[in-house]
Amino acid sequence: MRSMSLAIVHSRALDGLAAPPVTVEVHLANGLPSFTLVGLADTEVKEARERVRAALLTSGLGFPTNKRITVNLAPADLPKESGRFDLPIAIGILAAHGQLDAHHLERFEFAGELSLAGDLRPVRGALAMSLALRRQGISNPQRALVLPEASAREAALVDGWPIHGAAHLLDVVRELPALSQADAPPWPPARPEAIRTPARHGDFAEVKGQAGAKRALQIAAAGGLGVVMVGPPGTGKSMLAQRFVSLLPALDGDEALESAAVLSLSGTFSMQRWGLRVMRAPHRRPRWSAAAHRRAPARSRWRTMACCSSMSCPSSRARRSRRCASPSRPAASRSRAPRARPTSRPASSCSRR
């Protein structure tokens, strides 16, 4: 869709596994040259202005240096982060400037980070984006997803959805005009990497003793229950938690996709971890709230990415409550005398007691 100097490009943000749609609206107007980006954008998104400008110029494409550029990321109340909007902003500028046919953009959704030379770098959450597209494909028109090559191979794990990969901005620019030519070859879809057999976990047969703990874990695995293991360090909590995964059934296709999508949100997904249940063991010294709650809103939490975890609760509480005491510096008493209020008399007239 395009009206004069207005172009609309479709993309997606990251909000867990939801991946809500984002409309990138690019408008070119006469006036003082400027580049304004609005729509509740984070610092990484606002820095796209410099990356997009340099990528277009170094790729030999035209940049409207004498125009007032306004980019709106709608909806305005949805937070946007990371550099995934570099590619849709660049495509929108080219379409609004007349270098691309904006009618073809309705059939695609773009996401990718641009380097200053125009290369496309991988983005987090590619698998979550393709899953969101498949869920919304029943009610919405089918759109293909254009991603960097590494992210496209990851997103292509979702069957039945067109995914296209590109290594450079010029690859996308060359393929879009070819859609209007009947004799042009179709844009080849991205193909996923070969699925590898998950690595083998430890077995409970390797554990000597711990009959009560092993019995409790077997009951929890059979009933789908949660387990909290409490005890001092060295009693075998982490060892049992690592082998607890071997009691759980293998992940089916949908469960493996959702597990891989959660790992994709944090940027830690690889085909070596496909279908593999993850065990998280945070260290006992940092607080659990610091490991479970992170400031980045779209990244996965420790408790979300873990199928089981272990932590030495009593020892960690004891370490935090223990006060430093030495022969030269005794431990502070809990009951302290109230501090004397300062006097208004000058120091020379004060009498020492």
C-alpha cells in the first residue's frame, strides 16, 4: 500500500511467544532534512537511523537526504526493542522514495538487523515469529517471512509456511521487483538444518543411594508434578536434577517447537538442542530473584527456560545473614544505642566527657 510518499511495511515485535504484528509506516515530506522515529522505540531501535542510512549508501541505493523522513512503528503502545526493524525501515524508505514497488510489500513480513555495509545479521525470536504467523494464518492473509539467512533456517522448522532468507540488503531489493515478472524464477524458500538426535542425559542407575529422593522424583515425573529440593551443598540436588530429565517422556513436535522458540527468544537456540529438555542450575550465592527476573522484557526468564532447577536454599540464606566478624572488627550488635543529637554550640566550647 502506498500513497504518494507513504509506504507501509509489515514486521513483528517480541512479546514472549506472542510476537505481535508491527506496522512500519514511512513518510517522506518536504522540509528541513531530518530522520524521526516514533512509536515507543527503545534505544536500539532509534539507533537504526544511522545503520539504515549507512547501509543504503554503501549498497549503492538512493537515500532521500533532502527529505523529512518520519517512521512510525504501530501500535504506539507496544514496546519495540532490538535491531530487527532495520530491514523493514530500509525497505519502507526505498518504497516511499520510489525505488521499490510498494504493492509487493503486502505479501511479506520483514525482520533483520543491518550492518553499515548492508549485510543482514541474525535476530532473536525468529522461530517465535514463524509460530505466530502460523497461528494467525487462519484469519489473516498468508504472508511470507523475510529474514537473514541464519534466522531463516531457524524459522523454517515450522512446516507449511513460506520463509525466505537473504544475506544482504541488495538480495531483498533484487527479489522484490522480480515478483512482477512472469518468467522470473521464484524466490527459493529457506530450508531448515538437519534435526540431530538429542544428547543423552545421565541415568538414575548411576546414582548410588538416595532412595527417598529418587522415589519422590519418580512420582513427580509420573504425575507431572513440580519438585523443590532443599538441602546443604553437596547432598546431590544438582546431580539428581540432571538425571530427572531422563525420567520425562520425549518431546513431541509441537512441544519441541515451543521449547526451541523459548530458546530462540534468548538467542541460545541451536540444532544440537532440538527436542532437548533444558536443566537450569543457578548458583546458590546470587539471589533467586536476580536470576529469575531480568530487566529485558522480551528475553526469557530462567524459570521459563528451565524444565527443572536446583538451589541450595538454607546455605544461601545463611550466607546472606552471616555478618563479618574479625578479632580487630567485632560483629555489630543488633541493639544499638541511639545516636546523640548534634549540639548547636561551637566545637571550641564543647566539653569532652
